[in-house]
Amino acid sequence: MEWSWPSTLLVSALLFVVALLYSSVGHGGASGYLAVLSFFAVAPAQMSGTALMLNVLVAGMAAIAFGRAHHLIGRLLWPFVFVSAPAAFLGGYLKVTDRLYFVLLAVGLLAAALRLGLMPLRNPHEPTRTLPLAAAFPLGGTIGLFSGMIGIGGGVLLSPILILARWATAKQAAAVAAIFIVANSLAGIAGRAVRGTLDVMPVLVPLLAAFAGGLLGSHLGANKFSGSLLRRLLAVVLLLAAAKLLFTAH
């Protein structure tokens, strides 16, 4: 696409909002970035590379914020990352056709929309269960492979599982998801770099806007609010983007 100033400013504003909302729950926002970029005819390789780069920045800030707020539980993190990062590298290395990419991305956006819009809130004081390794390893590997293929970190898929299975509270899930996203995003970037297909948007302003949104959202999410209403509105945007991608794939 041609990066005129009007389109650059519009993309920047949208990425700022996405980064703010996602980072408030410990996510990097890749599914949101991909949804935004899908409306602007950005090439698939550039979409996924840009989303992964932004993931590292935004989720990294969220990881620091939630860690400082003492929400990170190491025993919940390592079993997932241990298998997800190598799987995400493989997913980033695999060659995926544009049509398959759009279909896989649409599935990922639908999952993200359901997570953002429909997942019920839990009582933060409800007791949690012990995470079984027999469940963590296959889940981490599956999420990592899928995430690497489409250019997301996988936190939007992992965190609802952690909460619904009662393995973590919402804040603990956010802290685990943030580091999970950084690890998988770096692995996905490495896989694309090794294959020689890593590409990123050629303009800096949208990247800076996402960084600013992530900085603000991670602080607010770790210490102030969850933004449930705004995330439900974002879920509608993801659904629209998923529908557009499915139409494009055909």
C-alpha cells in the first residue's frame, strides 16, 4: 500500500488503541494489529512481521508492569514456553500460501474475538488448581505452532485457558501471557528471518504509536482497570476483520 500521511495517521491511531487495550490484559495485540492492517491491503508477510515486532515491544512492557505488580507465577510459565517457543520458530519457518494464511488468520481473529467478547469474569479470590504438565506441554506446542504460522504471540489463546481451567487468576494469566507472547514472537521472528521472509512496515510513526499505547495500557491494566467494555467493542472489529479475510481468501 501507499503510505500517505492520512493513512499513516489513521493506522497509527488504530494501533495505539489496540496496543492500549491488549496490553491492559497482558497481551501484545498481534491479532488486533493484524485486523487493522488487513483493512489497508498490507502484504501478508509484512502484516505478520510487523505484528510480531509490535508484540515484542508491547507484551514486553506488559510483562514488566505485571511482574512489578507481583502477578507472575513462574511454575505456570515455564511448561508452556518450554515447548511453545520451538514450535513458534517452526511455524515462522514454514512456508504458508497467502490463501492459507488468510484462512488461518481469520480463525485466529475469531478465537481472539470470542476471548475478548464472551469470556466471563471470575472471582479473583477463587482458589486455583495445580497446572498438570501433561496438559501444559501439548497446549503450549499447539498454540506456539499456530502462532508462529500466522504471526501472533498466542497469549490471546492461552490466557482464557488458564482462567477457565482455574490454573490462574486473571492477573496471573495476564502476567504469564505477556512473557509467553514475547518468547513466541521472538521465535516466530527468528523463523521468518532464517527463511528469509521477515518484513516490517517501512514507516516508523505507527510503530511508535503502538509503543505509546502499550506503555499506557500495561500500566493501567496492572494497576488500575481491565477495560472489559472496550475489549468487547474491539471484539466486534476482530469479527469484521475475520469476515473480510475469509472473503479475501475466496
